[in-house]
Amino acid sequence: MSRASAMGSRTLVGKYELGRTLGEGSFAKVKFARNTQSSGESAVAIKIIDRHRVLSHHMVEQIKREISTMKMIKHPNVLNILEVMASRTKIYIVLEYVGGGELFDKIAKDGKLKEGEARRYFQQLINAVDYCHSRGVYHRDLKPENLLLDSQGVLKVSDFGLSAFSKQEDGLLHTACGTPNYVAPEVLNDKGYDGTASDVWSCGVILFVLMAGYFPFDEPNLMALYRKIYNADFSFPPWFSSNAKRLIKCILDPNPLTRITIPEILENDWFKKDYKQPCFKHEEDVNLDDVDAVFNDSEDYLVTERKEKPVSMNAFELISRSQGFSLDNLFDKQMGLVKRETRFTSTCPANEIMSKIEEAAKPLGFNVHKRNYKMKLQGDKSGRKGQLAVATEVFEVAPSLHMVELRKTGGDTLEFHKFYKTFSSGLKDIVWTSDSNKEETS
Ligand code: AMP
């Protein structure tokens, strides 16, 4: 099987060396990468999209316009697009890399935020949304997966201007996890809507979740959930201040015409407390030749994904990387940052590891798809668990020593953490930890 040798090869796209998968959204895979020609900061994230899906799309012009605009936008709270490349089969969107994980991982880990902290993130979110709207770009699919933090804890909104990618053949927006918890009522009935007002609604849901630690609209049954959203049927927990409640009520107004607008939010007393003006560089001369080439189907700029010959992996390096990971804790903590993946080592045979994972996942309502030593765990669509998807992979590090990787590839982060607690306890007896690590963790 030796997936280990495949791990050792280098994959290059243009000047970037591709690394591990950071996440999988509804329409793309996101990989960590390094710019091999950079002398300074070389870390980037590359969003990889199926080219045919985009170029056969009737929205090519809109996508091209929005990506061009986003490449020009340099706002501290908007994830920066650095470059766009294409191969014959894929489009690569090179983004600034942020290492602080998703904002909602923080909530899943530490629970709801204090009002002041929630307000600080909400102010940054509104600044980002306001700025992009002023440039004619709407998000249309704001949700926790799109709220990332950099290493200083600054909020960065991702996927601005990329919503057209997640529109399917029927023209409707399909959120990554298939749940409309964050979607405005007028988007649900898709009778043509104003991107400004529907983004404001999603910001209101996000603010509620930050302060409450749970969704304002949450029903296991989709129809019941739709009904609650249409009627803005929700209640506040007792710890919300009356000013915060008043603002959220004006945001979660089911009528987009009477819903509070961003200029009004900027004037709101609760919002204005401790507000700091965003300071950012204005766009310099940004070169858009790459965007033109990709969307005009030009052959001149095509890149290829090429694999360089495998370099031998040092098994001990891998083992030592894995020792610190504990199954009790989903968060792979590195320098205080969190990621939504974890690894562990096991001395059990690969087949046994695969069966144990399957045994642990099935009672939790997950369908298991196996391919070689990879497995996808897909929740049952009818339930709330249906939103979740988990990818696992078993690597052979040395004879009779395996490394297992687990990664959330879809679904709601809050729910994933709940699932993970139960799931990991079912895997305890196959995890191997060295004696030194046992001492450390005991
Ligand atoms: P998305 O398709 O944008 O929802 O991305 C899927 C996941 O990949 C996100 O939820 C993040 O965890 C991760 N991700 C996306 N973009 C970046 C980035 N620029 N830096 C770091 N992680 C990212």
C-alpha cells in the first residue's frame, strides 16, 4: 500500500509547491502551498476548482469581474487574492494564507464569546462586507467556514466574490453543508434578491451565534427550519444585553426592504462602542493579466501540475509529529493555533484500523465509503448529522506502524466537534503513544 512514498513526492504548480489539504468547501479543495521563488513570506493557500465546471458556466463574466475586483481589494478583513492560474483541467486561486483557523473553531473549543469580543469580530465583519459591497461585490454565502483568523486574531472573510462557483445548475445557492442556517428568507425562496440585504442577514445570524454559542434558527427538519427563518422565529438567551437584542432584531428582519442597512448599523450605539476605523492601503496598480488569461481561455499562461521524484521520508520525523496529538483533543494545537484535523499513530494492521474507524462511525449515523486506505464518512442526509463529512487516510510509516489522519471536509464546525468527542472514544484502543508521550499527557 505504502501511501508513505506518495507523501514524500513534491507537487509543483507554477512556482508553488503544494502541501497538505487545509479544507474542502462546497466547490473547491484548499491546499497549503509555498511560493518557491519568494524570499519573504512564502506561505499561501490555493483554492483548486474544476475548470470545466467554471468555464462551461453561464456566469463566467460575473466570476471574472468579481475575481478581478477581489484581486484589487486590499482590506485588512478580506482574504486577499494574490494570483489566478489555470491548467487544462483546473483553476487555481492563490490566496494569502492565514494560520489562526476558523473563528468558529474558537467557539467550538471555548464556547460563546463575551459581548465585547463578539462585537469586535462583528465590527470587522461589517467593515469587510461594507467595503466589498461598495465595490459591487456581494458574498451571498456568508457562513462560519468563511470567517478565518490570522495569527494575530484578526478576522479575514474568505470567498468574497466566489459565490457564483457554488451555484449549481438550478441556479440556487447551495451551502457547503446543505443547511440554510445562515441564509436570508428571500434567498431561500430565490425570487431574485438584493445581495446587500441578504449579506446583512447572515452577519446577524453570525453575531447571534458568536454571543449565544448556538444558532438562532435550528431545527432537525428542513421544512421546520425554513418556516422559522421565514418568520424570523427565534428567541434570545438571557445574557444578551438589551442594546444587542435591539440591533439583532433589526438585522433579523424577514423583510429585506425594512431590514437595517449597513450605514444604519455603523450608526448604531451598540455597534459603535470601541469601534476602530479599519486602516488599509489603497489599491496600487494591480495586474489583472492572469485573470484575463484564465477566463479568456488563453493557452499561453497554462500551468501544469507536476510531481517531482519522491524524496525519502524520515519515519521518525513523522512519528515525532504524531506523538503530540491526542485523540481526546481534536484541535491540533501548534503555536497556539488550531486546525480541524488530527493525526494519530497505531501499531495495528491497516485493515484493522479501517474496520475500527468504520465501527466507530456507523452507530453515529455515518455512511462509510472506502477506497484503498482512504475513507469518507458521510452523514445521513436526513438528519442534522447529514451535514458532516470526514475524510480519513491511513499511511504506512514503517512496517507495522501506521499514521492515521482525520479531517473535517464538510459540515458545520460546531456539530463536528460534538461528533468528534463520541467518535474518538471509540478509537482509543488502537491509538499508539510512546512512553514519553504517555508521561507528558498523563
Ligand atoms: P472554503 O472553501 O473557503 O470554505 O475553504 C475550506 C477551508 O479551508 C476553510 O474553512 C479553512 O479552514 C481553509 N482555508 C481556506 N482558505 C484558507 C486560507 N487562505 N488560509 C488558511 N486556511 C484556509
